[in-house]
Amino acid sequence: MENVGCQTNIITIRITLSLCLSPTYTINVHTMFMLQAAAVQMWYKPGLRKGACLLVCIWSERGIERQMHCSAVLSKMALTQVSSNKCAGGYQKVYEHESVELQCKMKFAVYLPPKAETDKCPVFYWLSGLTCTEQNFITKAGAQQAAADNGIIIVAPDTSPRGCGIEGEDESWDFGTGAGFYVDATEEPWKNNYRMYSYVTEELPKLINSNFAADPDRMSISGHSMGGHGALVCTLRNPGRYKTVSAFAPICNPIGCPWGQKAFAGYLGADKSTWEAYDATVLAASYDGPKLDILIDQGGDDQFLSSSQLLPDHLIAACSAKKIPVVFRRQPGYDHSYFFIYSFMSDHIKHHAKYLNA
């Protein structure tokens, strides 16, 4: 641990410190202790991601040592409001922040139902598909009224880091920008920025829980296509964290389809055994957690279903073998678009509300 030289004596019970980790990261630490003439020292461990093990140690003159990990402080780093619109009695907002995991500015959308003005609410996380931003879901899915009726906060992040200056990140629509695939990349030049799995499962929930009226013990997740893949993977890899999961036309077995093979080879490398950690079909086959109730809607006229990009039969077979309940609804005539999502979105919100508000 390296001493960064922040030491002071304080003749008050309120201790306020600031630590600059970089020109864009200033952390204010506020805490309350019944101390006199406290001496405070702050350290961080060099070489780790910003704030990964920031630690505050406080000693009183009576020799009492208090120590706290400041992940909660880190998660309350500044959010910049980009937009705010009254919607269904609540507010549809978009925020921007400096992401620790992705090392770039990121936007996310958050719908705050009327209930969030007075009470803590459960959170429904939505992961969008290839080429999308945080805007697609909030402008096309029509989820706000159902969320307002059920007192649910909706959070919809972007689908990848942006503007990282990585060579080739904007060359194709199904890899790089807009196509993070909700993995933590291990290959150069992607591994320092393309960490969407950790962003969605760790950094973003901490931001939401510390800045909004969110109940951290009640969250669920859903998504579309690449985002449906992400929602299933996040749930299966973290048993018990999400109250339920649903998906629209998810990429169910990315190891076995062209989209997944391209993304995984680029982000995770040639060793296909490492791909299994991000394949819902593989994860379902070894799942050993609390009971799940998975809802999947699939358009019957989806061009990506017929071109073997989605492979839902593989996931259904794996879930059946493990006795994981899946309600799979093939919807005749619907394609892969947001017209399809809009048509059944209220059903999914009701499915989530059943478990979030239990």
C-alpha cells in the first residue's frame, strides 16, 4: 500500500477529505465519528483500477482504529444529467458519468416512477442489442407506463464503451462500438475498456443504488438479442442476485453462432473454453442456484432465428435437463425489431413485478 500523503488533524466530529486520483476523479469522503484530534491517513494501492481498494483509516488519540472500504463513496461519483422528460407520471432521465470499469464516459437511461419520490423501488435492468444506445429502449419499447403502474425503476445502459480510440472499434456493426456483448474482454486492445459484464453487474448497480431511490435487494434483468444474451448470462452467473429474468429473441448459444464466434474470438481469444463463461446454454447446463422462472418471447418471422444466430432450442434443452422453468412464447408474424418488443413489453414488466414486488 502506498501512502499518498493525506494527513490532517480535525477538531470536529465531521471529517471531510478529498482525494484526487486523476484530473477527472475527485472523491469526497464524509464520515461522522465521536473523535477528538483525529489523525487521518488515506492510501490506495497503485496499479489497480481507479479506486479498486481505496481505504480510509481513522485513529483517535485513544488508539481506537476504524477502517472502512470506500466503494460506496466511489459509486457516488458525479453524474451529469443529460435530459429529463415527464413520462407516465414519473421522469425519464438520461445521465452521463466517467466509468471506472470502461475508462470512458458512459450514458445510461433511468425511468423513475412516481413512487420513487417517496419510497425505495425495485430496479429492472434492460440490456439492448447490437448497434443500440441507451435511447432505443426508452423511445421505442413503451415500458414506462407499466413501470409506473408497478412502481419499478428501469435502468438501460449503453451497449459498449464509446470513443476509446481503439483501432478497428468502428469498422463493423457487430463488433466493437455498439457491440460489447456484455463480456469482460481479455484480449488486446479491448481488455482495458470492453468490460461490459463488470459494468452491468457491479459498477452500474452501485451507481444506481447510491444515487436513486433504489432497493438494492430487489432487482431483475431483461434484454433483447445481444442484450437478451447478456441478461441470461448475468442471471445464471450470479445465482440469487436477480429476482427474475426475461428476454426478447436472445442469442442463446453464442459459442454456436456466427455473431458470438466473431465477438468471443475478438474479445476473449482463441481458447474456446474461456467462452463458456458467457454462454447461457452452457451456464444453464451447470446451474445450481435458486429456482428461476425465465420468460422468453421470440418472433416467428425473425430473420435471425432462421439464420441460426439465436438458437433458442439449445437453451430450452439445457434448461429442461436441469429442470429450470422456461416459458418460451413463439409469436407468429413478428420480426426482430422494436415493434415486436413494444407488443409484449407490458407482459414482461408484469412478469418482473410478480417477483420484484412479492
